[in-house]
Amino acid sequence: MRQIDLSAVATDVAPLLLGSVLVGTDGVAVRLVEVEAYRGAEDPGSHAYRGRTARNATMFGPPGRVYVYRHLGLHHCVNVVCSPAGTATAVLLRAGEVVAGQEVAWQRRRAAGVCRAERDLARGPARLAVVLGLTLAHDGAPMTIQHSPRDRPAPEASRMRAPEAGARPLELVPADQPVTMRTGPRVGVSGRAGTDAYPWRYWIDGDPHVSAFRAGPGTS
DNA sequence: CGTAAGATTTACT
DNA sequence: GTAAATCTTACGA
């Protein structure tokens, strides 16, 4: 099993997250198939490019926490904070496959809107946040990594978890097998930051749960 | 101080 | 395919 060091730069961490499983609230777990890296002060596409604000403060904190922000007043998106405190890089979780807690996941998605296909449950960053049950209330919450198999809770134990378990740290179980990765420009990012000059979108080749690509404005 | 644009999703024409 | 929903930040007057 590969070690994941979240104090590394987001572009180094992102490939390691592909194929890993993130356990969210109420037993819902998602295998990550698509992520994007954002590199703070070096990255015009990053929320942290122009310095610290109330919204992005979590990204400037220690690594291993989740940065959750609200987009267009409606949606939530989830990042994993990387790099040491003071350096604001992060990995945006864009899509995944629900591998546990399917009933809760479907319930949450139907409450938020229409969802017909299983592959659309967590296909897109805001949808991923919905199925995991993450909102602004979880901004800054710590995430723990299960680096040794004996630390991994029994599947039965996580299914029996009490509702207040949502307050406990999120868990990340690293991929036990390498995945076939592809890279390219990030989705919906405008200007030069959305071009091949910043190929910081990473996804598992051929996986149906990867979201559709959309070019940002001014990236032609 | 007012306006525009954004790491999106859904519903409607 | 296009519009609407509706919050935060950036930027120009």
C-alpha cells in the first residue's frame, strides 16, 4: 500500500488519491476517480492566488484537513488541503464511485434533485459533496489516512456507526493497486490557468464515473 | 459602492 | 442547447 504525504504539493498528492476510498458521513464511501490540483500563489486558477480571505482560510492551515466552499450560492465543493501551513495548495475532489452506503447516497441525491443513473451519483464535485454529506459545516474538518491495514475499521463497524459519527474525522483509505492515470487541463477554469500550461486535472483512464470535460472561458 | 464572473447543476425550450 | 439559482471576491467608478 502506497504512503500518502499530504504535506507535499497538491500536484504530487493528486495522483495518489486516484483509486483511494474516502469515507464520508453516515457510512457513505467513494472511490475517487477524478481530481484536480490547485497551487495557491503559483496558480492563477486557485482561490488562494490572491491571498488569504475568510472563505479560503482553511487552505492556508495545516495539511490533511478538508476545504469546503460554496459555489454560486447553491453548491458545495470539497478539497483536501496539502502543503505545510502557510502554503495554500489543495486537491479538488471532482468525481468518484459510491462503494458503500448506497442507500444514503441515493437518498441525498434525490433530495437535491433528479438522479437516474448510478454513475451520476458522485459524477461532479458538487454531487460528490452531496453524497458524502459534506457542507460548509465541515470546512476545516480533519481527515485521517489509514496507512496500515490493521487501522482499517471492519466494514461492519462502519455500517453500524451512530448518526453523530459525522463529527469524527473523515477517513482516507489509499489505493492498494496502481491505476491507469490520464492528465489534462482543468474543468471550467478560465484564462491561461485552464490550458495545457496547467495540466493539473487527473483521472482514471476509461472510468465511467469521470465527469464530462468543459473548457473554461478564454482557454481557446 | 455597483457590477461582473465564477473550481456547478438542474430544468426548460 | 441555454437559462436560472444566488454567494463571495475582485475590480472599476
